[in-house]
Amino acid sequence: MEVAKGKTLLKVVDESLSAIGRVVRGTELLGASTRAQGNALIKGEVPAAWTAIWEGPEAPVQWMKQAAARLVALEQWYEAARSGTLLRAPLKLHELLQPAAFLTALRQQTARHLRAPMDSLKLICALNDNELSRNTIGFSLQGLLLQGAACTPPQGLSQIATEDPTYNPTPSLHFGWVSKKEPGPYAADRSSVVPLYLTPERETLLAELRLPCTGSETQWVQAGVALFLGENN
């Protein structure tokens, strides 16, 4: 699905820019679709035909840079998946066009492995891979950003100073889907719920996780602590 989406994205952008080029050279008449896409680019906006496939940044140049970076990374993901080595090294989830689809695919795979319904599983997170259940298909993510706190093993969440950066990189975190009946690696009284969002705008929630912490969970919730996917430059 991810590969197909990447190919569709590349085709749509290539056809749009080629059509605009032909109109500029006078070898093609200006159609309604080309006019709309050209006007959007002139106004510094991403054409709707492009954002319908992948939303991305609002500025066209940044959108194309990040789209290109994802298409290059997608080739590496595809080769790793084909060779069976994809989950052996930490992954950068922000390299995908559809990060949520990857999490869902692993949920489906784990459900088949456990012979359990998908909706009976929850996503857990650990600072060390040996804290994950042996019954799960574990994977690691790197490049996640944390707002409202810092995170270092083994203590987990820690306070930051006012002059610290808004977003702090996390160490590689380890994930797996497990039964909702199974306890997570961290007790509720020594951990805090941390939402994982697609972007800092907090519009798309990917998961709610638990990370170890000092103090009460309330203080971290009030601090607005949250995780976000990193971003391609």
C-alpha cells in the first residue's frame, strides 16, 4: 500500500509539472486542471491534487523536498522488508507517507501471531527492548520528538528548563502490540500516559503510550507532555 501510494504521488506530481511546462512552452492548451495547479503554485500553495494524496507542509518547495525524501526512504524500507530485515534496526516512522498504516499492519500481524482479535491489542512502549513482552513482534523507533519534558533511560521523563528547546529528541524507543489484559512494562503509579501525535499540531493521534517518570502523572499531563514523529529536513 505504501509503495503504491508513493508511485501514485510521483506520477501525479510529474504529470502536473510536465503539463505546466508544456503550457509555458506553448505546446499544450491551458486546461482547467493545469490552470488550478499553476495558480496554486504561483500563490505559494500546494495544489489540491497533490495534497489529496499526501498532505505534507503548506509551502510547495518544502512539500516537494519532504515528498522526495520520503520516496527515497521508501525504497530502503521496501528492500529491507523484502529481505526480512526491516524490524532489526530502529525505524524512522516519519519517513513514511502513511505512518498509521504501518502501525496497523504490525497490529494485524501480531493479531495473527497471537490468534487474537485486533481490537483486543494495545500498543506498549519501553525504554529497553528487554522490557517488552516476548509474545509481541517488537520494533524500535528513532527520531521521535518530545515536548514538555526530556526522556532518558532508565528514569524516563524528566523536567526541562524554560530555556531548553521546545522539542527534545528521545532515545530509540521500543514498541509492540500486546493483549489489553497484559500489564505494560511500567506500573501506573510510576509512569505517565504520553500521547503520540503525527505532527506538533496534535491533530492526528497515533497512540497513547506509557513512559516511566518521577512525581505524579498529573504534573506531566498538565505540562502537556507529548511525542511527535520527527521530520525530514
